[in-house]
Amino acid sequence: MKRFMDLADFSREQILDLLALAQSLQDQPQPRALGGKILGLVFFNNSLRTLASFQAGMARLGGNTFVVTPGQGTWQLETRLNAVMNGAAAEHIREGIPVLASYCDVLGVRAFADGKNLEKDIDETLFKMIDGLCDKPLINLESAMNHPCQALADWRTLDELQVPQRAKFVLSWVYHPKALPLAVPAATLHMAAMRGMEVVVARPEGFALPHEIMDKARAAAASSGGSVVETSDRDAALKGANVLYAKEWGSTLHYGDVAADSRLRADLLEWCVRERWFSGALPGAKLMHCLPVRRNVAVADEVLDGPRAVVKREAFNRLAVQMAVLHRMLA
């Protein structure tokens, strides 16, 4: 494995094999498997679980890690093509990424969406450039439109909870005071579709996911025997649901327009997950969220602190699946 960029790059069987490896490494640790190997991590954006879990995973496999946060103790890196570099950035990624890759055996990069041009972000313009500059194995730590590590951990979580393959999986928009990227919603949707689930995307008007993301997920569902639909009727979406995956994202109707997005979400405060949301769901329905989550804004305390929430389990599973990815790339 030279790239871990998108679950869609792998067959369903390959994903299941990777999940089996994660379980094997958890049951039978290999503390010397990656002895002498080095993982480089570049974070253009903030992190907690991704940073900590990759460092811990590499250490548990016997390897070492270095972390670079451009502009914080290192030179700020320019990412724009043909930029006139007369501002804060002292170095371009065209030099920075190849140099960092030369110091390690595998490179992981986090680079969020610019959030201004939807077409450009859907095309993964920045991450494609990074991919082209890296001659070592590359891991997507979250790009403009994808977060495969989170999606793989969520798949493992569903398996551990013995959620049936054909279960009803609801990906619901929830409130946040500002627009957030589409990476996790896109990755989560594709994961559930690829797993073969009955997927429903519930969101207010103006927050429909781009057709490119929906079409990609529907193609995955068609191959796995699942289905994908989208609705603004939250109650209907949750009827009979096994899983509610809560996630915040920005308006695609007003992508890049902060003022218009703010006006649209101003009246959507009731899109905070509360126990009453589950009145039509199955009795044991679970609440998932990738974290971080704003309590009593996106999800209420009563749900996060109750038996439905499996958010900490998802976070723990980041370590297991990422160890499998590192092992497959380097062992």
C-alpha cells in the first residue's frame, strides 16, 4: 500500500482485510514491527485525535514520529500555485513536502478545504499537488473532501457494535455557529454506503451535499447492496434508524459566502441532537460523531452522556485502524 487517500480506492474485501489486521494487532501486539521506521506528520490544520493516535500507533509498532505544524515553530508554507511569495509564507510546499518526505518512510498530511471555491475543493486541488510532490507512502489525515482514517474507524465501530450490514444509517446535519468542511460527511456517507447500509442524509434546505459526493456514494451502495437517499424531513429519516451519525457542515448553496451561510443557519438552532430525536428510531439506536463536538449546540449532554453515545469508542478505534494502515504500508 503506497497511498491511503480514500476508502473508494479499495475494494470492500480489501477494507475488511485491513479491519481484520487492526483486530489482529490489537489482540497480538507487534512492538517491533516498525523498528527503525519514521512517520512524518504535517498538520496545516488543528488536530487532537489524529495527531495523538498516529503518534501512539507508530510508537506501539516500534517506530518514531516527527510532527510539523507550518507556521508554529517552522516556516509557514505557501500552498498556492504560481504565488508571488511576498507575504507571511517563507517556503513553498513544492520544496517543503519533498524535503520532509525525504526524512521519513511514510508521510501523513492534514490540509482542510479552502472553503471558498466548491469546485476546487471537490477536485482536491491541494491534496493532488501534495500527492504529486511526495515520493513516499502518503496518508490523508483529512483533506478538502475526505477523512479516510475516521471513516475506517467508524466502520470498525459499527462492526464491533454488531450493527447489521443492511441497517438504517442516518447521517444528520447538526448545528454549529459557523460553516465546517465537507470532508467527514463525505467520508462517512461513502463508508456507510460501501458497507451496504440503508443510508439517509438528513439536512435542512440549503445544506444538501454536492451531487458529486452523492453520486459517488450511490455507486458504492449499488455495488454493496445498500442505498442512499437525502431528505430535509428529519423525523422520517430517523424512523427505524439503527444509527444516527451527527455532523456539522457548511451550506453548499452559499459555499464560501460567510454572511449568507450565517443567515441560513441562524434559524436552525433546533438541529441539536436531543433524546427526543430517537422517538421513532430503534430502541437501541446509537449516536456517533467524529469529535470534536460542541455540547448543547450540536449534541445535548443528555445524549452524549447517555448509553446511546459511542463517540469515545470511535475515537479509540482511530488508533487500531491507523496502526493497521501503518503496518500495511511499512512492515
